Amino acid sequence: MSDTAPLHPEPLHGGAAGLAARLAILGALLFLGVAGGLQLVRDDLAWQQATLSQYLRGPYGLLLRTMYCLLAVAIVALAMGLYVQLAPRARSAAPVLLLCAGSLALAGVAIGDSWLPQVAPDFHLMFHHVCAITAFLCVVSGMVVQAWRFRLDAAWRRHFPLAAAWSGACFVLLWVHALWPPAGRGWVQKLLIALIVAAMLLAGAWLHQAARRADGGAGR
């Protein structure tokens, strides 16, 4: 038996992290498939102008609301999976809390749009607006903070440049969409959502690879 410890030991959470990665990938793929498909079948909405939230009501609205909730669960799973897989010095509660708060707000958008418009239309407008803003701000901020933590883990440091650039681009696009009127159209919001969900796919793939390496190391 060797007394020499590895320089960068892998966290022994491969099983949990692998499950989280698969859930994140599945949730992201299903969301992109449904949201993308609705751009083709909802001919009552102009896809260039309509925000994705407008598809929550009307034909296939229940399906999209379900995908919103599934995506919220997938974001939480990804946040927790990354937390347990990263080296202890790279872990931080900040991205987990931000991503979980954003997920809760995202689910609030979907659940609120299911019955609030009929029961309390004025409150619904305020609730939807607050939840949507919170979801975007928390999720994108969580992405930025999580990317920054990658540099503190030797196994994840190689992912830091792309993760930082991607999350930074989402952060800039979020504020351009919010503050510049010409960028306030629906297609810009959908582009931002697509970039966020694509980042989930990428992070989920990285996490899946890391979990497999951890399982392989634990089996030796």
C-alpha cells in the first residue's frame, strides 16, 4: 500500500453527482425541445416579438409550465451536484443559494401563470414580473459565481475560461435586454434563455465526466 496521497484527490460523491448531472441534462434537453417546438406550433404568437412567458397560457401552456418546473428541479440538482463534486476549497454556498432561489422563482412563474390570471389578475402581473426578474438575476448571477469557483479546483480549472466567458456573456445580455429598448423583444429574451439552458447542458456534461472519473478512482 502506498502512503503517497494524490495531489488532487477526487471528491467521493460520484454517484450523487452523476445522478444530478443526468437530471440536469435531461431537464435541459426536454425544456429546449418543448420551448423550441412551441415556436413552430403556436402560430397565434409572433415568435420574434412574444416572450417565452406568453407561451405559458393558451395551447400547450400546461406542457410548457411543466417544463418550467422540471427545469427548476434540474437547476437545483445541477447546483447540488457541482457543490459535492468540487474540491472542498472550491465549494461555496453562494452559487447554490443563488441557483436555488432562481429555481424557486422560475417555478413561481409557471405555477402563478396556471391560476392567478383568473383569480387575481392584478396581483398576477406583479407576481409574474417579480418572479421573472428574480429568476433571471439569481440564475445568471449564480452561473457567474459558480464559474469563478471552478478556478479553485485543479480538475475543474480547465473549464473556467469557457464557463466564465459564457456566464459573463449571459450577464451582459441580461442587462442589455433589460435596459436597451431595441433589445427588449421576445427573440432576445429567448436567446438569453437558450444560452442559459445550453450552459446547463455543458455544465451537466462536465459534471457527468467528473463523476465517472470519481467512480473510477473509488473503484481502484
